Amino acid sequence: MKFFRKYHKWVSLFATLFILLFAVSGIVLNHRDSLSRFDLSRKLLPPGYRYNNWNLAAVKGSVKSGGDSVLVFGNIGVWLTNSSFRSFHDMNAGFPKGVDNRKINSLSWSPVSGLFAGTLFGLYHFQHHRWEKVILPAKSVRVVKILQKGDSLLVMTRSNLFYATSNSGFQNFFEITVPKGENSDGKVDLFKTLWVIHSGEIYGTAGKLIVDGAGIVFIMLCITGLIYFFAPYLLKSMKDDLLRSKLKHFNRSSLKWHNLAGSWVILILLLNTATGMFLRPPLLIPIAGERVGKIKYTELDNPNPWFDRFRDVLYDKVQDRYLVATSEGIYYSDDHFRSDLKLFEVQPPVSVMGINVFEKTGSGRYLVGSFSGIYEWEPASGHILDAITRTAFAGNNDTGPPFGNVSVAGYVKCNDSSSVVFDFAQGMFALQGNNPFSQLPQSVIEASPISLWNTCLEIHTGRIFEPILGPFYILVVPLVGLATLFILISGFMAWWLAKRSKLLFSKH
């Protein structure tokens, strides 16, 4: 009991600040929709979180919208420019308050349908000089791609594919049932399973509230633990007997709640800590790619074979073929989704972080970009060329490392002779020809703070410590996780042994 008490106290003192940060940030992460309107100035964060040279996924792509008008879109929202890319006009009127509400995953314009934007929180149509939300018949409306095909508009979310026609003014959307992949095994990623257990999403809103409660318990344990640690030092310095008596009473009451809360929810706290440790490198590496059966009667037990797996879609008019990028590779359909999707035998490397560039460059030729780099891909011949180094990629790597030498977050084809790639950390550089883009205007920077949610994500993943720890920041999550497991187990053992001793003593 003395061993557990001693090391519980000192390990807790070391880890308390980290546990508090992880608990508070975790609660915020569980409520992105509700807290999306809250932003922070990037000046409050380390320099690496400030826009410079169009970095940090400021731009994902561009769309020509008639004449010389060009719309660029990404984490900065939608901005109107022209072929010179020198001046930028804000086109974000109508989106709800908060930068999270105007993070654009896809933009589509045609003379038939007009201008549509796909965001984290739904589909928007630009009408009367402002964005107006369009209702999609789905629970999750995170749009990943908008595709114009004839007089139809296709909208892909992370789980579903919808279409609307000009007859309804592109307002009434209907679902396209996408058959499973030919290699479907009915299982889910182990990473996804641990993710939804850690967040509580595995049991929907109720599960998230339970995990929120665990976060509140962690906060309470930290505060009451600090009170118990510092109370003796404060008592020594106090001369007033009444204040000393009140502090002793408060300390005893605080310790009582510390023990009760910790012992009542110990299993939930242990599970939440253990699952969180495996969601970041290096513990993520051994589970990456592993698949497990769906847990019955949970959010994962979904009849949709593409639940939370869609990432992008293209239509090749010449080949009359749909290409569907998913979290498990790129598939195709030659019969307009009437039969199981087929997986391309040879694929370019795509980061586990997801595909960011998926462009048709010619009949049967495509440009694929992610945090693993950017590649020219010809599925029929199996030819894959690194678009930056102009060297052939050897192998069949459909799942690339999280980060490559160039972490591609976006791509813009400026004209027939020039194109620009946007690296997440370093910003833009010319992929082909000259780079016509001006430097990031101050007006765009001032209109693009960081969301409270993203700030908490950086804290929760430990990336916020990179400026201090360098590459060793990846050890923060596993080390604090191990410390937390020890704190929970040692605290429980100290409480249980003390309680058992009292029972034995009372019997004698």
C-alpha cells in the first residue's frame, strides 16, 4: 500500500497537466458541430500554426466559374480570383459563423447547376450572393465530393452517394445504392474500432456523453489530487486555527470524492486511456491495416458496406467509368453501380490520412495526391510516375505512409502550361511551368483563424508540443498514456488495500 501511494503521488504530479489538457480537449473534440462557431487567433499558437505561403491546407483546389473567374477553396473557405491569381475576393457570405463551417472539401460550378460547395457540415448552394444550405437525406452530411454529370449533380458524403437533377432545381436529392467492393470481408479497421470506442461514438450520442463524463472525472481527479498534495504545505504555513480546520475538512471531503470517483469508473477510465494510446504513432503502427469483425448493436454494425469509407469520386466520360476513392483503396464501376465495385490491381500510394487530390488528366490517366506525395497514374498499363521527381514508382502500394517527403494537401491547374501543388507544411510550389500565385494576402490571413476544435485536436494528439520537443513529440501520447494507466491502477490498489485493511481491523 505504501508503494502504491508513493508512486501514485509522484507520477500523478508529473502527468497531471497533460491529463488535464487531454481531458478538456477530448470533451471539445466530441462536440465539433456544437462548438464549430468558436475560433482562436493563430497568433496565440506557435509559428507553425500560422498561414505562410498558402500552407496548412489553405487551398485544396480551384474551379473555373465562367469568363476569367476562378474560385479557390480549402481551409480558408471560398475566394474569387482570376487567371492571374493576384487578388482575392471573399466569397464566404452565408456560411455559419466559425472557420470550421467554411472548410471546403469540394466545389462545383456549371452553367446548368450553378455553384455548389461541400463542407464538413453539409452541402451549400450559392444563390442571391450568399451560400444557402441544401438538405441531404442522411444522418452524416460531411461532403467529400460534388460531381456534375450531364443534367445531374452527384454529391458524395463519407458514407453515401446522392444525386439531384435540374428538374428539381438541384434541391431534392436521392440516394444511389453503391454495391459493396468485390473484396469486401464485412469487417472494419481495428483503428476505426478503437477510435469510436475512445470517443464513445460506438454507442452514438449516449456513448459520447459517457466518455464526456469520463473526461470530467479525469479533471476532478486531477484537481482533487492536487488539493490533497498541496494541502499539507498550506497547513504548515497557516496560523489561523479556524482556517486550518476548514482546510482540513475540505481536504478530507476532496479526498473522499477523489476515491469514490476513481473507484466507481475505473474500468471506463482504463479503457478510454488504453484505446487512446493506439490512435497515434508509434502504437498506431502495429495496428494499421488490421481488420476486425463489427461489434454487434453498435454504430459500427451498419448494413452500409461503405459506412465512413468514401473519400472521392470521378467520372471518366470516355471510358464511361466511375472511379471511387475510399479509405481502403480506389475502386471502379463500369456499369453505373449495378454490380460490386472492382478494385484496381495497381494503385498509387495514398496516405492513411486520406486522398487530397484526385484529378482526371486524360482518358484513362489520373493525378492522385495525398500526404504520401503526388503521382500520375495510368491504371490500364499499371504505370505510376512521381509527378515531382519524374521517376517511376515501383511496387503496388495502395496504402502509403502517413507523411512522405511532400505532404500534398491541394493542387491547382493554373493554365495549360502551369500547375501548383500545396504542401501542408511548406506551402505552394510550381509542379509545372511558372507559379502565378501571389503571396498569401493579409486579408485572407485575417479572415482565417483556427477553430477551437482544431486547436484541441493539436493538443489531444500531442502535436502542439512539437515546437518544444521536436520529433519526440510523438512519444507524448504513449508515455502519458502509460503514466495514466499506472496512476489509475496504483490509485485503485492503494484505495482497495486501505479499505480491506479497515475491514480486517474492524473484524478483530
